[in-house]
Amino acid sequence: MDYNFQWAKMFSGEPALWMWDGFITTMQISVIALIFSMILGVIICICRMTPFKPLQWFSLAYTELFRNTPLLVQIFFWYNASHYVIPAGINEWLNDLYYLFPGPFSLFGMDFVGEWVLLSSEFFYGVIALTFYTSAFIGEELRAGIFSIPKNQLEASRAVGLSFLQGYRYVILPQALRIVIPPLISQALNLIKNSSLCMVIGVSELMFQASQIESYYAIPFEAFSVALLIYLTISLIVSFSITMYNKHFMIQVKY
């Protein structure tokens, strides 16, 4: 069966606009979810290390729940099942969400009909699912980074007059953060790729738009090839950043 490639369609007209809107939405949901994941991951890490047992149990249950269940199931849960446990007032507010800063914008002389920040309920639930899922991994990586620092360094900081908190602030955490930055960058990359699953609840990200182009214009190879290349480009940029960081800033912990 001969296939007539139509690459020109992907770089002009509606397909180009849809792919650009999909890329913007993918980056929006990824950046927002990453910010909240970092905040929540730090909180979970602190709870895991606190001597207060209920917080330890809660953070352990949180980590095991979200790390060991499929992200797709979590997305469907937050979108379809969470309405029964979320207060009615919040549900109504979510259903009324539409767009923040709506309106067209121009780029390179072309006019795009899009929104800089999308606040639909689908987008919101996608952010929640990605945040809870990713924060469970980030919390564990932060905890592992702290545990990788020899205990005698904390003891030495106490010996020179630093308090327990000062020892963590000035001695342990600066080293731990440098160690865990590469895996945290990898988690950011995973989050960007995982955001493609949000298409199942109607978030108009990159894969959703590629599917739309395939349906409307019957050019599946071109649509998904462009989406694949965009994801590949993002991955290579992040991988290069990790390599450069390891080369110039990574430290070796000596025991």
C-alpha cells in the first residue's frame, strides 16, 4: 500500500497551530506540576525523617501508594472518582474554570488562537495527578541524597559548635542537593513525558493535538512523527543538561 506523505500540512495552517498549542499546554502542565511536586516532595521527605511516628507512617503510606500504582489509574481517579470526596463547593469552582489570560497571540508573524495558562478542570486534575505521582519519587530521592552524606559530617558540625538544624543547613543539605539534582532533573523529564497520559481526560497537550490532526487530516505518520521528534528534542536537551552538570558540578562523596 502506497502512502502519500504530506509533510507540508504539518507546518502550515491548522495542524501547525494545533501542534504549537499542544506543545505550550504540555510545557504549562509540566512546569506547574513540577513546581508543586518539588514543594510536596520536600514536605514528604521531612515527614519521613521526622521522629514523630504518625508523620512517618503517613509519608510512608503516601509514598508507597503513589509510587506503586499506575499513573493512568491515578489520572482517571482524580478526574472521575474524586468528585465524591471533594466538597461540592470546590467541585463547582473547578467546573467553572476556563482560561487565565485568554486571547490570541502572535509568534514569528503568525497569529495563534491559544491561551498562555489553561485552567480547565481537566488541566487542573491532570496537574493534581502528576503532582502526587511525581512528588512521591522526589521525596524518596531527596531522602536518599541526605542519607548518602556520611553521618560523621553531621557529628563534626556539632563538634565545632553548630546546632542540629545548622548542621543540616550548612553542611548536609548543600551536599545532598548537589547529589540529587541529576535525578531530580530526570524526574522533570519523566514528568514531561508522563504528561502525555493526560490526553485521556481531554487535556489538549501534544499527543491530544497529534491525535486530532490524525483524525481530521488523515496524516497519522506525519502527526505522530512530529510529536515524537518534539519529545525527543526535549529529552535530549534535558539529558545534555544532566551530562554537563555531572561533568562540572557533581561531587563525589567519600566515606
